[in-house]
Amino acid sequence: MSQYTQPPQPQQPYAPPHAPGTRPARNGLGIAALVLGIIGTLSGLVPLLFWLAGILGLIALILGLSGRGRVKRGEATNKGVTTFGAVLGLVALVLSVVGAVIMFKAVDDVVKDIDKKLSGSSASAKPGGGSEDSPKDSGKGEEKDSGKGGADSGTLEGRDTAAYDDGLEVTVSNAAAYTPDAYAAGHTKGNRAYKVSVVIENKTKKKYDSVLASVDARAGADGVNAEQIFDGTVGEGFTGTVLPGKKVTVQYAFDAPADAKNLTVEVSPGFDWDASQWDLKL
């Protein structure tokens, strides 16, 4: 044998080509659709997470439908998983819509409740009163419609009652000429003084703090401020608490120009009620 003879080289093992149909199954889309569909459906059960349910549900539905396309082409083998993932994605979408409706309705109710509290309780007008301080029915007809900003969103007349929707009622009498005493404050020489009775009746189920009530007046066609008069008889204002079913009466006097033909009295029972106005002829 020649010294230059090479030893035989080891032969590489023969690897036959892949036979058709033996490629690995691509089941990732179906599995992702199932996972996202489950999470989206669970999120949809919580109305506050409607947005998350909608996003995950949409993605799960798209992945599920894409996964089914792979199954049809023979690239994936998890037909049941992809189908179930797509169905769960659709369920999550439906739950997200329901959750959105519930949340928007809840927010709308809260906004309306806050608006009602800020704007105050509205009142309706009842002609005449039911006490000595609010004389009997003056025969003006049926009760007026309620409205924001006071009774009938307008002006009442003497002896009319502003009946608020929670049961509180305010009645103002007609204006009567008044002579302040020698030590009165708020009366200007040359002007005329007028006295009115303000009655607040608590027909609610809770105690009413009358200290919150305020009474103001304007006089004449120009609506100039009618200063409140304080003397030994009038000017004390509302004090104390009114129990349910009880009422309180306070006398007020106001200073008006001598030529004034009317006195507009405005009563605000408190922060939770709209103010109401009475137009009193002088």
C-alpha cells in the first residue's frame, strides 16, 4: 500500500426531505384567542371594566377567526380552541356594550342628582294659605305648575304659598303699612314702612333649621333695595329648628320709597331650596 493513500472519510447520514403535511402545527392564534377571550369575558362582568372587555374581546375575535383560517388550510389542528376563543371574544364585546350602558346611565343619574342638589328643590304655587298668618284661599283658581328658580319660575302674590316638592311650604302675607318706633334702624325719613308676615311650615319628615332662611325685598318699578327695618317689634328673623308638622311665623318690615307701588319679597328657605318671590301691592 502506498504511503500516500488516504483513509476513507466517514459519510454524513442521509436526511430525507420532509414529507408533505408533516410541518409543525401553528396553534398559537387559537390559544391566544382563548386566553384573551376568557380575560375579556371576566372583565365584562365588571361594568367599570367595559373598556378592557371591549378591547380584549375584539382582539380575541380577530385572532379566533384567523386561527380558524389556519385550521381550514391545514396549518393548525386546534379547531375547537380557536372556535371557543372567537365565541368568548364575541361574548366579551357584548358584555362591554352592556357595561358601557350601565356606566353611562349611572354617571347620568349622579350628574342629575348633583344638579338637583345644586339648583335646589323647586316649588309650586298654591293660592291662599292655611293659617292666621296666611289668610284663606283668595279664589285665584287652581295650583300653578312647578318650576325651577321658585314657584312657577315667576312671582307669587300676597297670601300665596310656595309649596316645595319635599313638603316645605312658605307663605307671605300682603304688605301692610307699618309705623316704626322711635329707635328703629333701617327707616329713612320720607320713606314708608311696610310689614309682612312670613310663615314657614315644615311638612317634610325631617327637622328644618329655620336659621338658614333669608328674607329680602325690593321696592318700586326700578327694584331698588328695600332696607329691612329693625325695632322692638320686627327684625328678629328666623331662629331655631322646626319639627315635622310644625310651622314658624316671623314679622318683617321694609323701608320703601314713598312713591313705590309694589314690594317684591324674596324668601330663600336654605341652600337646598330655590328662592321664591312675592309681588305685593302697596
